[in-house]
Amino acid sequence: MVSVRLTGLSALDRKLVRDLVRLWAQALAVALVMACGVATLILAVGAYRSLEETREAYYERYRFGDVFATATRAPNRLADRIAEIPGVAAVQTRITQGVILDIEGLREPATGIALSLPDHAEPVLNRLYLRRGRLPDAGRSNEVTINEPFADAHGFAIGDRFRAIIDGTRRTLVIVGIALSPEYVYALGPGDMVPDPRRFGVLWMSETALAAITDRAGAFNDVSLTLMRGANQTQAIAALDHLLERYGGTSAYGRADQLSNAFLDSELNQLRAMAKVIPPVFLLVSAFLINMVLSRLIALEREQIGLMKAIGYSSIAVGWHYLKLVIAISLVGIVVGIIAGTWLGRGLTEIYGEFFSFPFLIFRQNPDIYVLAAGVSIASAIVGAVRAIGTTIALAPAVAMQPAAPTVYRQMFGGHINLVAYFSQLTVMALRHLVRRPVRAATTILGISLAVALLVTALFSADSVDSMIETVFFQAERQDATLTFARASKPAAVQAAANLPGVILVEPFRVASVVLRNGQYSKRMAITGKPANTDLSRVLDPNQNVITVPESGLALSSRVAGQLHLQRGDLVDVTFQTGRQHTIAVPVTEIIETYVGLAAYMEMSALSRLMHEGPRVSGVHIAIDEVNLDRLYMAIKSLPVIMTIALQGVSKQQFRETIEQNITVMVTVYVTLAVIIAFGVVYNSARIQLSERARELASLRVLGFTRAEVAHVLRVELALMLVLAIPLGWGIGYSFAWVTIQGFASDLFRIPFVIDPGTFAVSGLVVIGASAVSWLIVRRRINRLDMIRVLKTRE
């Protein structure tokens, strides 16, 4: 036995230290559970604040725009009128153009976007953070500055060259600079679901050079604004749309809808949700464990408490003694949690910083995070201890010094069921103990079930992502590639695409930018026109059944229908933003399901009629014979009419690899947390049962029962609690998973709610394994029971 020499401490404080030494294993289990809550709170809140502060600083220093819009061709003089819009602080016009990139060593063609820079000045808005080199010279038409992820993916350095097709013109470009932009913190290529810097690059060229290539001298097709503080963004967008209308302008949008920023917002929302959901689970379990440990300790020290009160210690002094025990355990958990949370938070922030291409990273753990974590943890621990401490204070000395009244035993179930006929006497003892203490059994079962629930919440994501990949890439978007034309083309372009080497099937599509309105609700998006019966790019209903594209109405995704409060049969006002801008009421004929973006479909010729235009196509979906794949890529790289190419197979592989990395990290963290919960709950429960029933178990040994038979009593109790806890955990985990899906859903992504039976099985097996380890530790104590000491009658 460990001896501790303590001098200079009061009698109660010496007793406190000895109690901590004696209960070190149980106290450590409680502290570790509490540390998980502290760590996840600091991790989530700290990473969220760091990323948010980094983003705000980056946006402010490099003047990221508040409002964005595009047009077909607007004169530069229009910028002065845009600057006169009430509330506008600054205006930046420029030229943008989609490009096809031919990179040496890359088999498939890559895509990119070319952006103009002022010839002799720094951009007013959306400025560049120059990593290396310089900006392009206005007098040299082949110089470009490229974004850093694209450069790193290909090992580009200053002076390297690559080929590009810009608006039908084939160019060899020279890299003079490598930079980052607040517009492309999350640089997503066409058709991709996650960034793939190998196949998507951002190119900045001088305005003179890009204007000459795209025939836009004296004109622009892209504009960004910043607004004064307090300015009305809705009114500014409406005024900008009005000015750009005659120049082929599409609906302007705010920063919240800018693609890169929207993805970053989504990630920050996930961190915020993590901070709200996970820490309370651990703090709830730690409060329960503290109540369990303290209640048993007080029960065992009943006579000591009476003696302390009898010799002059007040109820408050005795209560404060046990409260200090709780605080001491909490402080251990808080210190461990702060260290782990700070380390993990810094690591997570750095991972996000690289993934989102920030030029710098602000990592600050403000003191209020630690104060909040410590305060909430101690508060939860005190709440868990209140009942036990209240019992201590209420005990009168004379009552406390008397032995507790023995447990009154009655026949189970009124004696109507003879359990001995079905089970052994030892098993009946275990059943009887659970029934005699239903509240303790129920709380233990709840604690174990929360560990199961955490595992279900972590593991289901793999099931949902697999279902999403199956639906998106194998049922809905089954094409091998999607070619987007530089501008809407005549139907002859479809036949030209069919004649490309290796193309075995072609399906055209038409895209129209629109604003959908239903009363006070509106949504800026695109309608995609398809042939009535498609085989490559198909439309699915909520039950994953293929449907025919409606010829006289719209098929809206369920998220759009929900946001606009529309149902099948309702009319929605469609305002076309390109060509002859007008508004027409269209019926909603189908509600469909999509997991990427916001979708609206209708038959392609019907869409052309609504637009008051002749037949046009925006691009084609194609199926490819892989034997001729290299010939096809070479042909695409030389075609000026093609602006972008999206490769489904490459996008699917990149998406799967990125998601699998994230899921692996998340599952590892959740499994660790769940194991700590399961171990803490089961170990403390088994230790307390052993302490309470030591005399009973020792008596069984004296009567001739073996160690295995004696251990069987506690093992049956644990097994019964696991049998009840695991299904309950599955139910709680199912609810947690559903809440997680709802919280993570956005206009960019929706993940289907799918949980495979194997996920439930794995979650149960992991908790059973953790419980088995804690049981084996307790079993060693059962084997070492000192029967003589245990059976001594307490004075």
C-alpha cells in the first residue's frame, strides 16, 4: 500500500490526499472523460476562432469584394456609374475567361480561369498575396502569375512554361509569379466536388494581354464591389443588375454565395456544430461518474462522517471536504484537456490553413476559451456531486455513526416467477442487484450507450459518403466527361463532339442563369435543359428512381423546393438573367433529389422556347472508349470551342481520397473518445459494485465458490447492462447522426442519411472490447480479495 507523509496540512486535507491516492484509478478514469470534453471544446472553438480570424484578416488586408457580378461585354466607362450606386465604396472591373491547360506530364487536359490585372497599378479589390516572383508585365502578352496550389501540384517554378487555349487562341505562357488570392481560398474546378490543384489553375494576366486575346479592349465581363458599413446589400445588388442588364449581366450575388467563401463557411459551421454537440456528452458522463464515485465513497465513510461531525466539524466543513475532492479530480481533467485541446487545435488549424490555401495563419487561444472550458467542466462536476454532498450535510452525527439499515430483500416479481428454475443462484444474485438499484443501473446503461452513440455518429459518415458516391457517380452523373463550350453553340456542335476520337455516346445540355421567386422567397441558380430521355446524366426522384425530364414544367431539387416553399403543382416565377431578360410563371411538375449544388431541370427544347431563343447547347456529356482516351485528350486540347472539361472518374477518385482522409481522422478521434467513455463508465461501475459487495463475494469464496464463479456475479451484471446499453446507444447514435446530417447540409452539399447494419455491429463490438478490458482489470482485484479483512465486522 502506498504511504503518503503529509505535514503542514489540516486533518481533512490529509484525508483528501489519501483518498485521492486510494481512488487514483477511478479518479483518473473520471478525469480522462472530463478531459475529452475540455479538449473537444477547446479544439472546436479554438480552431473555429482561429480560422474565422484568419479569414477576416485575409479578406480585409487584401480587400476581398462584398458583391460580385458577370456580364457578356460591358464598356469600361460603366464602372463610373457603378461607383455611384448608393453604399458602394470601391469598384473593380476585369476580364475573366475559362481556359484549357496542356501541362507536360499530365495525361488529361486541365482547366483553369484567366483573370486580368490592371496594367500599371495594383487591383483595387481582390488583391494578390505574392509568394514568389512578380506580376505580369503589361507589355508582354505571354506572362502569367499562377496560384500556389497549382504551382506546387506540378512543381512549377519561376520561368517555367506551359500551354493554354484561351478563347480559341493557343498560347505558350511563361510563369513570372506565384500568388494566392482571397477569391480562391478554396479553388474548385468545373465538375469537381473537392479541390484538385493538378487539374485546375488560376492564371492572372495583364489586362492589355487578356483583352487582346478575348477581344474585349475597353470592356469588361466581371465586376466586384465593396460596400460601406451599413449599406443595403440587396439594394446595391438590384442597382448593379439594372446597370448590367443591357450588357448580358447575370444576377449579382453577395459574398455569402461566392463559391470559395461558401465552402469555407460550411467548414466553419461544422466546427461550430462540433463544439455544441460533443463536449456536453463528455461533461454529462463525467458528472454521472463523479456522482457514482462520490456517493459510494460517502456510503463507505458514513461512520467517519458521523465521527467528524461529533468532534466539532461543521456540515459545511465536511461538505467542502468532499467538494474539494471533486474539484481536484476536475482540475486533473481540465489540465489534461487543455494541453490536449491546445495541441490538437493548433494541428487542426494548420491542416485547415493548408487545405484552404491561406497565406498566413492566425492561431490564438484566447483566455476566455480556457476559462469557459474550466468553468463548464467544474460546474458539471459540482452538479454531479450535489446530491451526494447534500446527503452528507443532512446526516446527523448520531445517525451517521450507526450502521446503515440493511437492504430489505423480497422475492423478485412477487415470487410469481421462480428464476432459480431457469438460472443459477449466482445469476439470480446478479439480476437481483440490478433490480434493487434501478437508478444506478439505468445511469450506467446510459453512460455506456453514449459511447456506442458516439461511434455510430462517427462511423455512419462512411456509409453516407459511399451512398452519395454511388448515387452521384453511378446513378445520376454516369458520363465519363463533360465538355463545356466557350459560348452557347448551335446543335451542330453536338455532332462535332460525337466525331471526336473515342466518343461513343453524346448527350447535350443547356444551362440558363435564372432567379426563381415564390412570393417573398427567391433563389439565384441555373436551370439545366436536357433531352427528355437521357442515359448518361439522369434525373432521380427522392427514391432514387430515374424520371423523365418534364417537357412543360420544372423538376426542382427538394432543397430548392423547401427553401422556396414550393410543392408539386405550384407555380414559380422564373426570371432569366441572360439573353432577353424576362419573367415567366412555370409549374413545378417534379420534386427530385440531388446531393451536389442546387438543381432545376426541364426538357431542353422547352427551355429554349421559354428563353425565346432558337436551339442552343451549352455543352455535352460524353461516354468514352478508353482505348482512344489519349487521342481524345489531344483533340480536346486543340479545340478552341471547348472552354472546360470535367472528368467524372478523376473527380470521383479525388473526392473519395479526400473524404477518406477526413473520415479516417474523424473515426480515429471518435473511437478514442468512445473507448475512454466506455472504459470510464464500466470500470467505475465495476469497482463500485466490487466495493459494495466485497463482503458478499468474500462470503461466497468462504462457502466454497471458486474465483471464476464469484467473478461470474459481476460479469453477468456487466453483460446485462451492455445488452441493454448497446441497443439504446444505437437509437441515440441514430438521432445524433440525423442531427449531424441536418446541421451539415448546405446549398453546396447534402449527404444522404444512410447507416449500414455493419456500423451498428462495429460500434457495439468496440464498446464490448473496451468494457472487456476494464472488466479484466477489476477481475484481478476480485482474485486478490482479502477474505479475512473484508469479512471483519465494522465497529
